[in-house]
Amino acid sequence: MTCFPCWPNSASATLASDDKIIPGNVTEPQKEQLQNNNDDLGRPTKGEYARETGKKFLEVLDIAAKQIPVPGVESVIEVVKSLVQMCEDSYATLKNADELKNRIKHLTLVLVDELKGKKVEEIEERLRNDIKQLERDLKFIQSKLNEIATQNAILVILFRRLNEDKVQECVGRLGNALESFHFSRQIADADALEHLTQQIDTFFRQAVQELQESNKRIEQGIADVRAILDKRNQGDELNGSKPRRGVIPVAPEIFFGRDAIVDDFVRTLVSQKTTMARICLLGPGGMGKTSIARTVLNHSSVIAHFGRENRVWVPCVKATSVSLLKDTLYESLGLSLNTGDPLNDILYDLNSSKSPIILLLDNFETPWNLHDQADVQDILFQLEKLEHVALFVTMRSFQPPGDSIQWESVHLKAVDKEFSIRIYAEIDPTGSQRPELPSLLDEVGHMPLAITLLAKLGKKLDSSPAELLEQYQKGGTALLNLGGSAERNMDIFIGLSVQSLPMMDSPSAAKLLAKALSRWWVRDLVPDATIMSGLGTLLDTSLVEKRADTYVVLPVIRRYILHPDRFPENIRESTVRMACAFLKEHNASVGTSNYLAHKTARSLEEANLQGILLETTAPDPDILEALLILSEHQYETRPRLEVVQHALELSMESEDKKWYAEALYWNGQNLKGLAQYEEAIKQFHLGRAAFLQVSEPKRAADALYWAGQISVSTRSPNHQDVQKALAEYQSLDDPAGIAKCQMSPLLASTSNAQSILTLTTTWEFCVSHKLLVEQTLCSYYITQTCINFGRFDEAQKWGLISLDESRRVIGEPDHARLRLVGQLSISLGEYDKAVEYLMEGLERSKAYGSPLGMVGILFQLGRVWMKKGQKEDAKGAFTETLKYCELLQGSWEGPQNQRACRFYLDKLENPSREPDWQEREALMQLGAKEDYETVSIAESDGGSDTSSGE
């Protein structure tokens, strides 16, 4: 197996975030200049007027509340006032803050409207309970906004998208409360409504006089009340004579990672003025199609466009026949007309008014997959002909129903990793802090329903993600059984697709599914009619997913179908053989010509491959080789231990002990990537002994080199191991081994001129021998050495060379190089450029999961923000660095970073603070020795460019 010489701290990683952070803030002088350029400076802006109006309006509501003798109302108003102030503060400039503020205002008006003038004994118990729930909702929102308010820049950078989700969650929660007040208490009599309007009008005018505030601004508040009451009056007049339609399910409380889809659908629905939209949301079960649909239909813009009563939810999951589909539509529309022909009654009702209406046909795959599909299609076509009726279909399928309908369709994928963590954390905050959580979420393919069930189970049983992962790998989807409904039982949920009519009608589809489709197998198929038909069925039922030219079974579905009770042993064995063949075919290591292509292919299939191979129990050579190839891949992309330790267990039973030696070696590499250095050194020494027993001197030298090399990061550097490895490489005439030993910091000269000359000579040696990986590593060390000795011009040249070589070898710069050039930019006084490099490095390090990488980059970010005068941002970066230091086991870098960070944090509070000798040593070792006498805090808290120097 090809050795992977790695980078100084880690391998490269793929960006995990879509967000691009633009560093720096607008300074006060810049704000002043912008204001001076404003021609309307003397005139209040719309925002200023709106904010002032809102505050005055709530003061009026406060007086109203004090006259309502209902427990909890005055408390609600106090929380409301606090929330409005939060929305006005700077952190509430998130895109959803205005909507949140408007909903708070609207809901408060409805509450006062319902309660004004009533005595305590006249208040219904249901209304009392609603008030209590409202108070809880508002306090929940207050806590969420407080979380955002207390964040500094580094947390905003790490969690910006999650902050947006917090505000959106608050908006949804208020929307549910507002809907509750509207639906449960409607004023039926128009005269009584007018009387109430006049009463509230008088009430607020008296409050205005008592407050002696600006009449103009209070009139704005009165107008708001009138507008809301008028809308309710109009709604009652329009709908008073009609039966109530089925209630739309509320938007889910836990809902992350789908904002873009929701916004697109809402925009499409409300933009149509003549012919209404036709939207289709496709994808496997458990991805959140119904949750998205509920969120869309409860969106304020959709409610405003269609009206509350013109949103109709049609739960098609119970429509197991054509007649039941008609009955379901009939019931959902709340019809009373009965001519004996339900479809005619439905069409007559929909045509009786040309007001826009939206039908949500949820789980439409149930009727669509019936043998009577032509009849179902006819119903759909007749609905589609109604131009004022918008159709919103969700279904488990690869393509929309009805070929002639022009759908706007979206095929739903799993949520991003950061959002899957957020879903879990919302349910089980304790478990979300455990380092094993990403592995558990990878195992279920980041499917929202599976994440939700796992988090609920973990919270219920007080089980850690590691315990859940172990049980899930043993018991499969049967573990995710929290009840008898599909929403609480993963086996039932998947079974709806596996046991659907199309699957029962297609034996070839069941066989294809059992083989866990993947590119290495599909490519070898003979494309006969039977296979293509079976593949089509799997796509139609969303049991496989098409990615480019690959067909992939989602991890949760794969775990379901590989259960021994469902498919024969020979089919599962065939699946394992195909997984091994794929990995053997895509086994290129870093530095080889096919590396990038093979790495991409492995990453695409990684979840499938891991799930299949972790089920194996025999020490078969092909299985062991496949496990080790996957272990190497995970070390290069994001270190994990499940696969390599499974390889270690199986290899101990193998007669060929070379597999055991290789498993020890790659276990050491993954431990190194996780910053578990002392345990990694033990594994490398055990691996070396095992390699010597099977007469593998080259691999024995590799293990010895890494045992010595990573000792640099521990409290006991061991140059003897590297020196001995060099001698062994020389005896083997191994140029790659010789080169990497010669550039090791353990053997480099302490003289700056001599060490730079030695490294440059080694780099030229690598170039002449075409040692791409070692060449890239050497340019990194040259850059580092030039920085250490203050030769910044040379460091700048070599830093750019190192970045370019890294791109050519592994496709992108890794976080270690980005941290290094960021540190160099700080030394050159190019602070904005430093932030740019370090922010990119931060995202790389997050994706790779390197604690040491996070420590190095966060530390340098703290330094540069401190120099730019961004005190709170610097404080946040140093505080986060301290947290990651706790994950560095046995490394000197942990204590030294802690010492340096605590000094900087003290310096931020006390600018005259000077470092003691231990702090000076820490600063020197961490590449911040120029801060000995120049540690300073800029006068401005702004983000102005200080690239001219410190």
C-alpha cells in the first residue's frame, strides 16, 4: 500500500460552508462620512420612523394590558417590549428580524383585541392556556435572541447560518401562535366587530392623551389596529357562509437547512397573478418534504396571497384507491354539496370562486402508484386546468406526475452537515457536544427524520452518540422505533417505499435494490429491458438516488435492506465483493496521477462503502485491503476510527500478518489526524514491529519516521527515531524517505542560513526526483523557517510556491499552509490579507476536523483582530482557542497556546500588561515573537485596513 506522507498537521479538506465572510466592520469615521453624503440627513429615515412608531405603539399596548385583569398579560407585554428592542439592536439585522418584529406586533394586537374589556370570570379556559403558551413562546424567543446578542465575531463566523435559523424558528413559532388565536376565536357578527373597532379606537385615543405623546405617531398605531381588524372583518365576510376547510398543520419547530427552498417556493407561489404555480417536491421518505410544505403554507406571504381559508392540505397517504382520493379531496375542501359524484362536487366548489387557492397534495405517491394510475392522472389534469388553483405536490419519486404538466420541481437531498448537527442539538443538547456525533450523522446520511429519531432516542435513554452508533451498526433501522406511526418508526417509513405496489410488481427492482446499487456495479450491467425496468421502478419509488452517472442507495435505506431478515446471504456477500472491487479500482494515493479522480469517487460512495464493510466479519484479504484503502482515504479527508479499528480487529484473525501491520499503521495515522499523539506513537511502534516480522523494511521505516515526526508535537521530541529511519531509508536507497527525513525539524540545523540552505537543497533534490508530495512538504518547511528567522521576503516567495504546489498535488491548499501564510501576512502588517487566508484555513480545518489546526488558526485570528482593534472579535477567537486546546492530548502546543491566549486576554483588559518569561517563550514558539514589545490594541474598534504595518 502506498504511504501517505501527509502535511505538517493534516491533509486537505473540502469547504463545509456556503457562507463567505467579509472581514472587518465599518468604522465610526466611515459611518460619519456616509452620513455626510446623504442629502436627506435632516429627515428621519423610514427605518428610524418605523422604529420610533413601533416603540410608541407598544407603550400604548402596555397601558391597555394594565387594564386587562388576566394573569400573564402584563408579563407578555413586558417580554414583547424587550423583544422589539432586541430586533432594533445591531445583531437583529439578520434577514428575518423585520418579519419577527412584525409578527410580534401583530400577535400582540390580536391578544389585546381578544381580552379588552372582559372580566376575569369571562375569560375561557382555552384562552387562558393560549396566553400561558404565548408567554412561554415569547420567552423562548427572547432566549434565542439573547444567544445571538452575546456572540462575538468568531461565533458569528462559525454559526452565521444557524443564527439565521434561530430567527426563522422564532418567526415560525410566533406564526403558530398567531394562527391559534385566529382559528380558535373568530368574531362572527360584523356589527359586533364594528362596535369593537370603535371601542378599541376610543381606548387607544385615551391612552394617547395619558401618555401625552406625539399624536402623529400614535395615529400610526391606531391605523395598524384598524388594518388588522379590517382584514379579519373581510375574512369573516368572505368565509362566513362556507364550511371550514381542514386545518393546515403548523410549521415544524425544528427546521434547519431548507430556507433557500422555502424562499424559492414562496416566491413562485406569490408571484403568479393569472395561472397559479405548479410545484412538485420530490425525494426519498424522511428528507423533510412534508415539513417544507407545511413551512411554505404557513409562510406569511403565502397566507397574505391566498388567504387562510384558501390553503388546503390534502393528506394523500390514506388515498389507497381512486375513490379514497376523491373522498380525501372532498373532506379536505370541507364540502357540503353532495350530488353523488365527489369529483364534480370538488370541481364545482373550486370553480365557484376565482380567488386564488392552493392545494397541497401531500404524499401523492400513494394514489399515483395505484394500478388505476390513468384515473388518478385524469383527476390531476382536471385540477391542473383550473388556472386560479395552485398545485403543490410532494411525493417519493424521481420525476413529477403527469408528463404534460409544467412543474417547477425540486429533488430533495440530505441536509448539510452543520444543519444535521443543529437538528440533533436542538433535541439533545448534551449529546451534541460529543465528538462522535459527526460519525453517527454520517452513518444515517444526514437524513432529517433519522437524525430526529436518533436524537430523541439519545435524550430518552441518556445515550451518547458513540453508544447510539454502536447500537445502530448492530441493530440497523430497527433501533429507530419510537412508536407505531411512520413519523416515529424508520422501518415503517422505509417500508412504505419498499413494500409499495410498484416494488411488488417488479421482482427485478427488488433484486437490484438488494445489491445496493453503485457505480462500480451499474457500469458492468448488461442494459437489458428487465434491468432498466427495475432501475426505473427504484427511481420512481426514490429507493435509489441518481448522482451524475451513479445510482446510490441512501445510507438509511441501505442499512434497512442489508438486514439479514430481508435478503439472502448470497446477495449480501455479492454486495461486499462489489464494494471491495470498487475500492481496489480506486486506490490511488496522494501524489499519483489519478489521485484527485479516485479521491472524488471514493468520497461520493464513502457512506455506502463504510456501511457495507462494517457489516463484514471474516478476515478475507479482499475485505481487509478494502478496509485499509478506505482508512487511508478517511485519514486524507476527515480522520475517523470506526473503519480502521474494524480492520484492526479482523486483521488480528488473519494468517497473513502484513494486514495487521498495515492496520496498526493506518490506525496511527488517523489518531495523529485527531491529535491523539501519544496513542498514535504507540500504534506506529507496534506497526513497525509487525512490519519487521513480515520482512517489510520500507514500511517499518515509514512507521518509525512517523513515530519520531509527530513526537515534535509532544512534550518529548524523539529525534533518534527520525535519525534511525533516515539510516534505514539510505540503506534501502529510498529517495522519498531520505528527503522527508532531511527536512524534518528534528534534524534541521539551528543556524538560520545553514537550515534554509539545507532545506532548499532538499527541495531541489525532490524536484529532480519528481517527488511531488515531499517537494510540497519541503516548501512548507522552508516558508516556516524563513518566518522563524525573520526573513519575510523569502518567506513570502516560498509561501506562494507552497500554496501553488499544494493546489497541484491535492487540489487545494490545506489549512496548515493557509495558517502559515496568514501568520506571515500578520508579520508583514498585511492584516486584511491575513484574515482572508485564515478564514479560508478555518473552513478547511473545520471540514477536516483537526483540533490542532483549529487551535493554530484561531490563535492567529485572535492576533490579527487584536492588531486591527477588533477587541471583542479577538477575545472570541482566543476564548475558542482555549476550548480546542483541551482536545490536544499530550501536546506541548496545548499548554503553550493556553498560556499565550490567557496573556492576550489579559492584555485586552489591561493594555499595559507585559508578558512574563513563560509567556514570552510561548509567544516565540507560536510564531508571535514580534509581539514581545509590540503587543498593542488599535484605537479604533472598526475594520479599517492597517496593511501599512503594526
